[in-house]
Amino acid sequence: MRSQLKARLARQARAIFSTIGLCGLLGAAHAADKLVVQAGVPAPNTNAIAIYVAKQACLFRDEGLQVDLQYTSGAPLATQLVAGDKADIALVSYEPYLLGYDKGIRGKFFYQAFDRLIYFIGVPVDSDIKSIADLKGRKIGVSNMGSATVIVGKSMLRSAGLEPVDSAFLPVGIGDSALAALRGNQVQAVALWDAAFAGLERSGAKFRYLYHPEIADFGNGGYFASDKTLASKRDQLERFSRALAKANLFMLANPQQTLEMYWRANPAGKSGLDAASANEKGMAEIRFKSPYFERKKDDTFGRLDEVLYEKYQKMMKEEGSLATLVPVKSFMDGSLLPAANRFDRDAVMQKARAWTGSEVCN
């Protein structure tokens, strides 16, 4: 009887400890801090590729985060939602905040997403247009007349001594409609943004690109949070930024797996008659996008450039799209960047090069 009682107590103890262990595991699973990111685009595209990599390569998980990515009809709405604390972070270009500042939009950018200005002009690679000055008398296609590409395009024309009149621009949309306008000679150039050009490159179109002579190195997009979120979720935002920095290194170290992650997030981005042609087109898109995430070995990921920011908003004001200059201290907060860049870069590169996709986080 004593041996049976002893055995029964042992079984009960094991069950209790098993339950405790299970609860501990469940507790750990639910311990991740949740952040909601509002992307300023209606569907997945390459501008959010760092988030796709950070999620699937388990970089957010390693930082104790669960990140949910949502899409909106455009950057203005995403900016408004985050400024109103309806989401934690917005991945948006800078213009909606600058244009909405006078209307009461508040918050700050804490991590710069890109390393170059995302707006520029493309001409067919066989075009006789070699410089901005050669655009004199030519039509430039834009997605719509409200696009920031019109502002940048006018500034580019002005830099070459050309008169930047509205009639120089023609709305042609993006994708196939933009290509049709070029091939039909309705326009001789298109002013778009990097992700739109990346899609055209994926389709096989080849361009010569013209960049703004003064602000081409300004990455005019980043991660934005309200002042309330910056104060109350500082630790989470630091870990979020660190995962993004690691994702930047991952993309540069393993572009093939980066492409696979992009396709998982955006199946519509995969095109080609067979696997080989799909991979060729996809890698062309990744190579086109990669320079927007490049950093020197010891450079700061997410670096916010105050000097180029001042130049950029002054350009917007000169083109009549911005009534009031927004003080840099009201626009950006770089205090999270030291923590974001505090990690072993060699270890991340090693992990990225060895990544085969056998483990994919959601």
C-alpha cells in the first residue's frame, strides 16, 4: 500500500510540475510585447521588406516582440491613425506629417527607413534624354497630380533652369499604364517612387534614372510614432528598431532568402514563366531596392539626417506645397538609435548567410 501511495503521489507531482511547466511555456508565449505597424500603402510592396524579413527571420521574436503589419489606402491616413494613437507605428514617407503639422498632426520619426530619396525620374534606357536639362519641352508622367513626385520633379526641373509648370506633368498611373504612356509617346519620362520603379524593373522595363542634384541622398521615409507612444513604449520601440537594423544586415547578406521572404508576404510580386525566370525577375527587383538599405560597416542604422531634412522641407516650401517649416526637434527623435545599433553585427551576418528558410516565424 505504501509503495502504491508513493507511486500515486509521484504521478500527481509530475502532473503538477508538468502543468506548471506548460503554464510557464504559455506565459512565455504570451509575454511578447505587441506592436501594430500601419503601412502607408494599400498592399505589400518592397518598401516594407525590412519588416517582412524581421518577422520571418524571427528577429522580432528574438527581441520579445509580436509585430502586426496593417495596410492603409495611403501615407496620410496611416500618419493620422498613428498620431491619434490608433496604431503604434507608421511606416510612411515624410510629406504627410510635414503637410499635416499645421493641422495639428504631432509625433516624431524615430528611425529612417531608407538611405536615398525615394522619388526620382526615369527615362527609357534608349532615350536621348541624358540629363535633367534634356527634359525641356518633354512630358513627364506621374501617378497623379497630388503625388509628391510632382513636387520633387518641379524642383529637379528648376535646378536645371527649366520652368516647372503643371503642364509639364501628365497623370499616367503606375505599372502597365505608365509603360503604355511611355511606349505610346504620350510622355517621354516618368516621375515615380522606388517601389513603383522596382515593379517596372521586375516586368523587364529598363530605365536611365535622373536624381535630384541636392537631396538625392535624403531618405524621405521612416518609422513614425506619436509622442505618447514614444514616451510609454520606449523600450519596445528600441527593440523594434534593433530588429529592423538586424533585418537591414540580413537583406544585404542573403538577398536570395530576402526574396523568398518577400514572396511569402507578397505572392503577387512573383512573376515569370517558370521558377528560373521568376527568380531572375525577383532578384532584379531586390537588387534595385538594396541600395535603399545600404550602410557602411560602422554606420548607424536608421540614422536621421537633420541637415538634409532641412533642405528637403525648404525645397517643399519653395515649390509652394509647404506653408510652414517644421522645426527639426518637432519632427525627429534620434534618441532610440544608440540602443537600436547595440548588437553583434558579425553574428547577425553569420546567421543571415546560414539561413535556409527551414525555420520561418510568423
